[in-house]
Amino acid sequence: MRFLKALVSPRGAVFLLLVILLVAIMLLNPNFAEPSQIMRYIQRVAPVAIVAIGQYFVIIAGEFDLSQGSLITAQVIVAGNLVGQDDSRTVPVLAFMIVLGLFVGLVNGLLTTLLKVPSFIVTLGMMLALLGLVLWWTGGAATGNPADSFRQIGRGGIRDLPVIDFLPWSVLILAVWLALGIWITKRPLGKLLIAIGDNARATRYSGARDWWVTTRAFMISSLSATVSAVLLVGYAGVHPSVGRGYEFVAITAVVLGGVVLGGGRGWIVAAAAGAFVLEALFLLLNIAGVPSSLRDAVQGVIIIAAVAYSGLVFRSRRRSGPQTPPSPGKEPDAPDGAEESSATPTLAGEGAAHNNRS
């Protein structure tokens, strides 16, 4: 019974939906069931899933990052024009892209936390600023052609493997990025982000440096966009349209994964799974002959439906909570999602103790 409840919960429903979509695709296109095709599918999802992982850290803190797509576009143009056909520039340009991504995240975070400007406005302004710089640099046309050594990061991989035949580098990078994200959620930084999204005032009063915690979430988000840009250079080419709209796709994936937009509740694995659901849904629509121009409409419906479903589930569970006091010596069961916010007092206390020691 508990398994069924978890399966229909906002965080579990995304996996059920993913299985249903994949089965439907395999029925319409049996070739999709081949291991090599599955690997190609994961390769296509990897950039979106990586961006969604970065967006997850911002959203659980109660903020938004609308600059991810524009940062991806800017980083793609940077790679295409600075690397060129010189393989020796690959590592320096990668280092520059990482620094640029961290700087954009730092600016977004500091403007949001120290100047108290809503993150929606800050990242919207950053999105427009980056797009303007890209259009000024390129004139709106495709420019630059990075060396094959750089493009192999997104399009290359390990070949001639048994069963799967080909293991793309992007799949390995996604696995490492997701593992790193899970590790961060288990660390004080991840728990404090959830605590801030759940009750920012209580976290602040406890002594934790909430401005620096939230700023690091924006830096992780921008770094995720940078990693996604490196992968997109491999098979999407260098064009000012690459990366546009990725911020909305990432938000859709995160919401589809059951992450609460107001912050305080969410699971990073479910957020990444939301990206797989979106790609599977769009693939199913393509197989069914639905025009690609309807993608935006589908994304909008998904966001509305996912937010409404999460709100209904959490509201019903709050109403149907235990009405009788717990027996002596036994703690009452926590509702779904409460485990994320239960770390608030402890971690906040740790932050206060750290501040006192320093």
C-alpha cells in the first residue's frame, strides 16, 4: 500500500509516467527497444537533464533561474569562436567557460540575495543581456567552428562495447553530474537550501548565512548550463538559437519531478527524471505525427497540470494527517516531503555554531 502511495505521489508519478511513455514508444517503434537506441535517447536527454539538475538547486531554495538558456547560447558561441581549429585551445577555453558560468551565477545570486531583487527579475535581465551580447557578436548568424577534439565531448564516446555497442561521453557526464548533485543534497549545503525554501526567516534567525547558500545555488545552476553547452556544441553546432528555451524546459522537468515551486520540497533524481519524461513525450508526439510547433503548448499544459497535482496531493495529505496524538515514546509519521525540511533546525544550528566558532 505504501508503495502504491509513493508511486502516485508527485515525486513518484514521474517514474510511472516515464515507464508508460517508453512502453508506448516501443509499441509504435520496436527498434527503440534496442540498447543502442536507448543509449542514443539518453544522449539526447543529457543536456536537458544536466540543466534541470542545476535548476533544481535554485527552485528548492524558492528562487528561479531564467538565464540558463541564454548562458548556454553564450557559451556555445564562446566555444565556437575562441577554440576554432586549434586543439591546444580546448582546455584554456573550457576553463574560461567555467569561470564565466560561475561569474554569471555569482552575479545572479548576489543581486537576488544582497540587493533583495526578485530572482525572476534578476535572471530575466541577465537572460536579455546575454542574448543581446550574443546577437551583437554574431549578427544573428552561425559563427565559429570548434575543433573536433572539443566537439567529441558531446558527440563522441566509447565504441564497440558488448550489448550497447556505444557509450556516449554525455551519458557518463550526466551520471557523474547527477551523482555529484545527489552528494550535494546530502551535504549541509543541500539541506540548508531546502531549509531556506521551507522557511527562510527561521533559517536566517538561526545564524546561517542564507545569502551565500542561495548564491551558491545560482552558481551551480550556471555551471550546469555551462556543462550542457559543452555537450550541445558536439551535435547541435554553433548557432545563436542553440540553448534558447532551455530554462523553461528545465523548469518544466523540475516541476514534473514533483519539486515544489515555492521551495522546501523536492528530490533531485525525480527532477532529472522529468527531463527524460519530456524527451520521451516529444518523441512519442513525433512518432504520432503531432506537429513540433505544439511543443510549447504541451510544456505549458504539463507545468499547469504538475503544479495543480502537487498542490492537491499536499493539501489532501495535510488535511488527512493524524488527528489523534501519538503514543508515548513514538514520533508521528511525517507527510511526504517533510523529510527534506526536517533538517532545518539541526542544520541551521550547525550554521550558527559554525559562525560562532569563526
